[in-house]
Amino acid sequence: MTAPILTITENAMSRIHALLDKRGKPSAGIKIGVRTRGCSGLSYSIEYADEVSKFDEVVEKDGIKLLIDPKAVMFLLGTEMDYVEEKLKSGFTFRNPNEKGRCGCGESFHV
């Protein structure tokens, strides 16, 4: 058995459950990808998924499907997704062993 492309912490799963519950319509899951954007070149994307696309990689945990965009797989191998709440900010974070650097604001990265 191979390791999953992406692991998800309990904090992230709790937040995903809450977001899906509040959405107000059925979802196939959450889709995670990487887009060309920001001063370092790439940024993570998270959005609701209404359906599973043919080539999506699927990671299931606690009854939730996390769909990995096939174009993002090589950038996400071994990544851990977390959700953090701090005094002045909260959001999903990614600990990605493939990152070679991040921009100063932390919104984008490069491999």
C-alpha cells in the first residue's frame, strides 16, 4: 500500500465538516489544487466539489472525499493539510516537503 498524496489533520477535518454542513447543498467533497499565482509562482486552492472528475485522485477520511486535481499531484506528494486559528488570522495551512521557498507574505510557494 502506498502513502496518501495528502494527509489531513483532525483540525482540518473538523473545519471541512463544518464548511460542508454550512454549504446548504450536497457536495462530492472538497477539491484541492495548485494554481499559478503569487510572487513565488504557485498557490494552493481549495473549493467545493459538486462532482468527482474522471482523473481526480481521491483521499477519503471520516466520510469526506478530498479530491486532488491531477495537475497538482506532483506538487502535493507528502503534504500535510492543517487548519489553524490564531489571534489575527485563521485558515488552512500546508506543510509541503516539496517546497523550496515561499514568498514573504506566505501566500505562494515554489518547488
